[in-house]
Amino acid sequence: MIDRILGKIGEKYKLTPVDAGDLATVKASGMKFEVKAFNAEGLGRVSVMTAKGMMGLMKMDTLIVNPLHVDLPLYSYDRIFAMGNDTLIIELYDTLLGEFDEEALTEVVKKYGNIPERDPGEHWYDSIKLKSSVSKKAKKKQSGEVDALAEDHFDAYIGLPAPEVQDVEAKKKKAAVYVEGLLEKGGPSTDAFIKAIGAEKTGELFRKVLFGLE
């Protein structure tokens, strides 16, 4: 699915690979993460992480869109296949400088109400997470429906009217609230990276590679 989403971005924005250096491969929590990042001309930073662990029994895909040149929310896609379950987590964060109408996205979420909900729990970033975010946990037999939800949701996101950002530094500061919050207050993958490669390297991975803030 992340290849499909990346393809959709590439149809609309020119993608130029970013050199991730020694952070292109990271081992954490018994999993090997492969990291790729792109500058999407006219959009912002797009990054992808794929990971496998537990002798191939667990697979995790992540795709992040940090729109720095158009005023869309930050987009984060996670898909986890483990123990016969297919978990989809799409989170949208308020990094907006202006008004935003998420009705098209919430309509997509409603359309797939038959897919079992996943309790996302409570987190420090809940106040900036938009209501059109997705948290689902299904069995593998429903993976086709989960794919359809993810694709329809992204199509709605990338198709939203997006005003051009006039002050990129202001947009970066809004995104930095989320990124610095992760580094200071933590999150599941953030904590695993800090434990594996240390706080300094994790900061470099997040700021320079994944979110394109430096």
C-alpha cells in the first residue's frame, strides 16, 4: 500500500530522493527498519519506513507526509501485520496555518464503519490530532477492505484544496510542535529508536530525514 500511496504522490509532485546516510537502516526492538525520504516539489517532505521482525511474523509499514509548501495537515500512515491481525493507523495532525475542512476525510472514515475499531489510547498529542484520523484492527481476511479504506482516505487527503504556504518557516514551526513533542515526550516507535540509537541520532532521524525540518 505504501508503494501505491507513494505513486499517487509522485503523479502530482516531483519526488527527489534524500540521502538518509547511516540512518537508512536502523535496528530497534528486534526489528530492522529501512528508511527512505523524498523532497516532493511543491508539497514538502515524504518519508517511508518498512520493518520486519519476529522471524518475519511481524511487518510494519510507515509513510509520512509533512506538507511544508501547501497548507495541509501532517499525515502519518502506519500498517502493522502481526499474529493474524491487520492494524491500520492513520493520524492527521494540526500543523495548519489557516482554516481546514476535514469533512471529505470524515465521510471516508464513516464509509468503512464495518471495519473493527482499535482503541488508540490516550497520548500527549491528542489535542492536535484531527477527528478524521483512523484507528482500525481487523483480521487478515479483511485486508482488502483495509486497503480500500487507506486508499480512499489518502485520495481524499491529497485531493483537498491546499493553499500555497507563504511562510514556510512558520509552517515548519507548527510541524516542529509535533516532532519535538515526540522526541521529548515519546511515542512507541520514538522510544524504541532512542533506546537503540540514542536521543541525538533519533533527533537527527526525525528532524533531518523523516520530517525535513532541518
